[in-house]
Amino acid sequence: MNKNIKESLDIILSINFYSKRIIAIIIDVILCILCTWLAFALRLEQWILFKDFNFLPAIISIIIVIPIFFLFELYRTIFRYTSLSILLTILAATSLYGLLYFLVIGVYGINGVPRSVGIIQPMLLFFGIIISRLGAKFIFNYNFNSKKYKNKKNVLVYGAGDAGRQLVIALENSPEFKVSGFLDDNKQLHKRILLGQTIYSVLNLEKLVKNKNISLVFLALPTISRGKRNQIIEKLNQHKLIVKTLPSISDIVDGRITLSDIKDLNIDDLLSRDQVKPDIGLLNKNINSKNVVVTGAGGSIGSELCRQIVKLKPNKLILLELNEFALYKISEELKDYNKNLKIISLLVNAQDQANLETIFELFKVETVYHAAAYKHVPLVEENICEGVKNNVYSTLAVAKAATTKKVSNLVLISSDKAVRPTNIMGASKRLSELCLQGIYNNAKDINIHFSIVRFGNVLESSGSVIPKFKKQIKQGGPITLTHKDVTRYFMTVTEAAQLVIQAGAMGKKSEVFVLDMGDSIKIRNLIYKMVKLSGFRIKDDKNPDGDIEIKIIGLRTGEKLYEELLIGNNPQKTNHPKIQKISDPFIPFELLEPELKNLKNLLDNYRTRDVKALLEKLIKSYETNSNIIDHIHNAQLVKNKYDKDLSSSKNFNNKIIKIK
């Protein structure tokens, strides 16, 4: 029986819009006639037969009500998705209808029709329309699969403000979630009813979780500070709950997502500080109405730089990228941000100085952001020569091309790993900084402004540990951690991009800019929070019945326990309260240039051990005791040993033959 009803409803849902509109009009015509007949019956206090019924007031009702319902767009509404807000629309429409109907029946009058029918009939029609609309909603939304209905997750919405209300309305038709109430810190709201849901105190959370079988909490607090958010998360951490969050207001305004979207709680919500607010004047200075180049435009930092730049209305944006798919992806995305902006996508190797000079000249480039680099520490350790070649000589090529073609501003994106480096990636980034500093201080009558931006780990960038941890949690663990005491500085990709732009506006003499990133974060603590907010528990000696285990695997080659941002101890304040400026020591370019030519020769001949030795010579603070794990280098060693053994074997055999 249920199956037949469901099939019938599916047939009704499958018909076109105009047919559904006709059905709705027919229902309203029937309601007009039925309500008029009931109005007569109530007025006369007796049932009358339809054959004795005066149809004229019913016809007048139909003539008035149908145009009014069209005017209020009631025939454009999708019944099964209507919310309680439809009551207001129906009330307004029937109020206007009631006024007009009363003027005809009650004031003007019709022979044989009691004037009070002009009041009773609109009231009955209002309730009839309400019942028909909400009834249709109930019938079409009724889930005949009892198992699916029972599998709905009971959720609480934290926040009874505008965002919370809109979220509850959005979840009203959700096949996956069932809202069981609000949570709010405002004591005046406790025990009150909002959209049919009770507002509870957080103090009652333990009881609610048990009695209502709550498995999820949605944070509908898009405007609160990170500090306040952290306090709320700590409260929720005491219960085995999965936490999801509404997007931030900036995401909503930017049009990336809508307010009804729900996403997993991002780890950046757990930073121990609020995001650094940008200085609008600094953001605009080198971008607004200018021709801008971004190298490595398809990478994590490069692509976010491009997103920020298009908002600042440059005259022209030139994307330089070696990876074809990455270039296509970011160029297509940017077209949706600003359709009027001219975006030029170029497949270019940033090490090609001649090509860069041509581009800078043809497009009259004024500002360059150099983001092209290999930055994944283990991969660069395994590919030393290519990593050094790309990171160092792309910077050298960009800097020389920018100087030759008199580009106004050049910003190099560096890394905290360049400070007292212990790995090849960090050493190559520090050498890149030395190249930029050396070229600037060697040039005469130079008008270009150089700046270097150094920051910590970017959350959820390619190569970041955060996506890896999320994947391991979904797989049920274990979560791999290199060392129990390893710490890192973290920032969001938006912060990183905005810092680069603002630092570029302040830079003049190849200064290094660093961000006040607050305290470093212990990775182990991040893992604990991620596991708890995913609704699981850590499995360890104290809690052997937990869900997910942390496995210590040891520090990787070249990895530090902690990172630093400063080489010296002399940071200077800038116009931005969260950005510091430092003047690190550099090597005069006349001394550095011969070493760079020597390094290039070593790289071209794949003399990996000599490359590493030269880096140690040029960068006094570079210290590493790890063995070389470069694949080609180690394969060459095996081949050389084989060739040597083979040669020795041949010589030995030749000696035996001679003796014989």
C-alpha cells in the first residue's frame, strides 16, 4: 500500500511546472466553493444541499482570489519545500482578498446572501489554504522508508542568532539531520521556544546528549572571535560529539559559499589567535590599477595571492605557471571573481630569464610576486639538485629580469625554514634570499623595491600535515606523528597572501618581513583536538578503549623539532602592528656570483654531495647531520660501485690469464 502511494506521489512530482500550477488552481477553486458553502451552513446553522446552494458568491470568490494569489506568487511556490514563512504570505494574500470580498458581499450586498458570509468565508478560506499547503508539504516529504527516517542524526545548533535561525530553516527538509534544539550562552533565552525548538543552556549538554541521542553540534556563530570560539570548543570537547561549523562572514560575502552551507570544522578555527586584520591602504598600494605578475600562480600560496589580487582591481593580472593543469584551474576560477579583469595565463618556466624579460616588457609589469618554488621538505631532500635549481635560479632569473626591465616592486615569498636551515629546502630558500639581497645591494641607481616575506606553515596547503591527519582520522588511524614534542607556527592561506601583499607595499631595500604569529603550536595538541572534534577519542595507555592511536615515527630527514622566524634578535616595528622588519646579513653579489656559477655547474652535472657542501659553505647557519637520500645520487653510488667491482673483476681475470 505504502509503495503504491509513494509511486503515485513520484508521478505527481515528475509532471511539469505548469501542470502543477493548474492542479494548485483547481484545488483553490474547490476550496473557494467549499468554504462558501460552509460559511452559509455556519450562518444559517443548518446544512444546505448543493442543489439549493447559491453559487454566485463562490464564483465571486474565485474571480477575486486567483489574481491575488498570482500577485503574491503563491502559484510559484514549491509546496514540499515551503517553510513556516509561507504563513505570512498566505495571511497577507487572504487579508487583501477578505477586504475585497467583504466590500462586495458585506457592503455592496447580494440578494439572498447574508452579509456576514463576507466575513466568515475569508476566515475559512485562510485556514483551508494553510491546510492544503502544509498538507502537501507533509505528504510529499513523508518518508515511507522507516529505516531511513530512524537513521537521521539528531543535532543541536549552537547559537540562536540570525545564522542559527537560518540554519534551522535550511535543515527543515534535510533527509540526514534532525534539529533537536538550540544551545546558547544567553541566559535570557534559556527555555524559550524559537522556530519550534527549545533553547537550552550549555550546562544541560550532558543530559541532552543522553536523552536526545545527540551526535552532532553545528556552530552557528560566524561573527565571534577565535578566542570565544576556542572556549566553546573546549566545552564541547568534554562530550563525544562531532562538531561542524557555518562558514565565516567573509566567505559568505565573497560568494564562495552560502549561509546554509555546513562544513567540517577547519583546523584554523583552533589557532590560539585571531587572524591578522589587513591594512587596506597597504593592500591597494602596489596592485590597484597596476599590471601584476604572480609566478607559481597555480600553487597553494600563488593561487590565494591571485584571489586576493583580483579583489583589489588591478589593471591586468599575468599568471605564470609551469604546470598546465594548475594554470588552467586557477585561471578558470579567477574568471568567476572578476569577469571584467584581463587575466593572462602563461605557461612559463620561472628560471628562463630571457622569457621573463620579454613578458615584463610586453605587458609593462609593475609588480611581481615570486611564489614559484619547491617547498615540500622530504621531496626536496629526495631530489636535491632539481630542488636547489628551481628555488635558487628562478629567484635569480626573476630578480635580474625585474631589475633589467625596471619593474617597480618585487616580492620574494620565503619560509621560516630558511632560518638556521636543517634541510635542503630551507637552505635553498635562504640562498634565494641572499640572491635578492645581493642583487639589490650590488645595483647602481636602482629604482625597484625588493622585499622578502617569511612566514610559517600554511594550514591545508599542499604538503601540509593537516589534510593528512584528516585522512588518517577518517580511516580510523593510526595518526603518524614524527615526534611528541614537535611544534610549528601556523597561519591561514588568506593571512599568508595578505601578508605578502602588505609587506611588498612596505619593502624598499630587500628587507625581510615576518608576521607576529603568536605562540607556536604543539602538533600533538592539534591532533588531540582534531580527534575529539571528529567525535572520537585518543587511544593510549590512559585510555586503552579509545578509537584512534597516535604512532610516533621519528623525525624525517632534515626536519626540526621547532621552527624560527628570526636569524638575529633585532626585529623592527612597521606601520602594521603585526608585521616586523628585520635586516639579515647578506653576501655581496660580487662574491656570491662566482659561487652561484660554480653551484650551477655542480647541479648540471648532478654532483649532489658537492652541492650540499657548497650550500653549507655559503650558508653558515646551515647544519645537517643527515645522510643524503637523493634517489639519483644513491642510484649513481650503486652503479659506480657495480662498475668498480666489475672492473676489478675483469682486471683480476686478466691477471690470471696472463699467469697461465
